[in-house]
Amino acid sequence: MASHRRPKQPSRTRVTVLTATAAAAVALTSQAAQAAPKQDKKDVKEQVDKLYEEAEQATEKYNGAKEKQQKLEKQVGDLQDKVARGQEDLNKLRNGLGSMATAQYRSGGIDPSVQLLLSSDPDTYLEKASTLSQLSGKQAESLRKIADKQRTLKQQREEASTKLQDLADTRKALGKKKDEIQGKLSKARNLLNTLTAKERAQMAAQDAERANRSSSRVDLGNEVPESGRAAAALAAAKTKIGLPYVWGATGPSSFDCSGLTGWAYQQAGVQLPRISQDQANAGTRIGRGELKPGDLVLFYGDLHHIGLYAGNGQVLHAPKPGAGVRYESMDNMPFQFGVRV
């Protein structure tokens, strides 16, 4: 017979113990959350600066891949045009060969020795035979041209195929670099958002002070540029003071570091390579003591940052995300060498 006894209820003591345990767990969690140390402003700044530097390194690699992509696109386009024109030439050669073969068949369907025996006019036959021989020679030349054209087309198609694969790989690398840059900048923004508005304002003020307090009052001394193009490039860059750093930008309303130097020298009639590492080889390398206003100045061991020497130990550059084009002491970065264009 089934039992009709009521199920045993948990004891009041057990309920009390469970409740107390749960309350203690909540309290501990709350205390742990409160005890979690808030990131120090100095630590946040160091992390953000490091992320900005890494983003700039990735930006120069992105710029290099972008330049390679543009070159490959042009090369692929040129090759595809050559292949198309070559195919048209090949078709014309084949059509010409077909016309000659038809003419030869119509005039030379009987064996030449039989034609001579049956001919009522041997002289006329011999004249025709001479024409047939010439036609055969033209036909052979056409065959040689067709074979050469076919070989050239094959090489061009193979080259275009290789370039297309290289282009696809470059576009893939470009996408990865773009994601890397955006990820680092997003992480930097999230770190900055852990600070209060007051702390962010203080950090911005300190950054401005580090950048010589005010670009409009910086002392550039009285050094003179070495050449007219250097003077023109520096003068052009000065007109962009205050405009924002934007990764991958080459002006005229925003710049990254090599974008600014490239744009400035372009205004002076000089075309520099796109990225800082290539701009480092665009002229004669010089030491710090030899610098004149308008010379290029390279920083960091991998040369991922570049600016224009402005005089009196100052560089005019597009420094980093979140900052505008400005003067800054060269001592704030690890200087490597200068380049006189």
C-alpha cells in the first residue's frame, strides 16, 4: 500500500545554515568587487601609450601593404590588357593562315609532278609553281609568329595568375592589419574610459605640456634649411599644425606620421615613398648634429615613426591617435638618424 505520509521538510536549522552560507558568498563577492583595485592613471597612460605605439607600427605595415596592393592592381591590369591585345593578334594571325591555306588548297590540289605532265604550257605551270612556293614560305612564317605569340601569351597569363594570387594575399594581409589597428585603438579607448572625466582631462593636459605646452610658442631657434625644397616642405607642414592624426591618412585634412612627411615634400615637388622605412632611404643619412630644418628624422629601432626636423631640437610630426600635428622635443622619442632629401 502506498504511503500517504507528508514529505519530510528540511529542518529550520538547515535552512538557516544555507541562507547564511549564501549571504556570506554574496558578501564576499561584493567585498571582492569593492577590493578590486582601480587602475592607476599612470598605469592606464602607460598602457594606452604602448597601444598607440603598437597601432602606429601596424599602421606603417598597413601602409606598405596598401602601396603594394595598388602596384599589384596596376601590374595585373597592364598584364590583362597585354593578354587581351595578344589574343587579338593571335586571332588575326590564325585567320591569315586560314586564308593562305584555303588559297593553297584551291590552287595546289594535284601533285606538282602530275600538273607538269598535264600542263599544255610548262612555262605557265612553272610560274604558278613559283607562286605556290612563295605562299608556302609566308605560311611557314605565319606559323612561326603564331607559335611565338602563343608562348608569349602563356607566359603573360602565368604572370598575371601569380600577380592575382599575390594581390589576394596582400588584400588578406591588409584586412588583418586593419583589424589589428582597430583592435588596439578600441582597447586604448576602453582603458581611457576606466578613468574619470577629470582624470582624462588631467592626462590630456599633461600630454599637451609634454608637447612643449603650445605649438604656437615653441622656440625653433634660428637654424636655416639646407635647401629650398626642405624649406618648402617644412613650411607646408606648418600649415597643418593641429590637424588630427588618423591612421592611413595622407592629407590634406588628416595624417599619419609618414603621410604628413610625404604630403609636405610633395608640396615641395618631391615624391617620397609611402612608408617611414622607405622614406628613410630617400636621401642621405645624417647624424643629429648635422640636422637642418626640413630634414626627415626617424625614431625607434624599426623606424616606424618619422617627422620633420623643425630646429632647436624640435620635431614637427603627426604623433599618434588622439593627437594633432604638433611640435615636440626629439628627446621624447628614441632618435635613430636624419635624412636629407
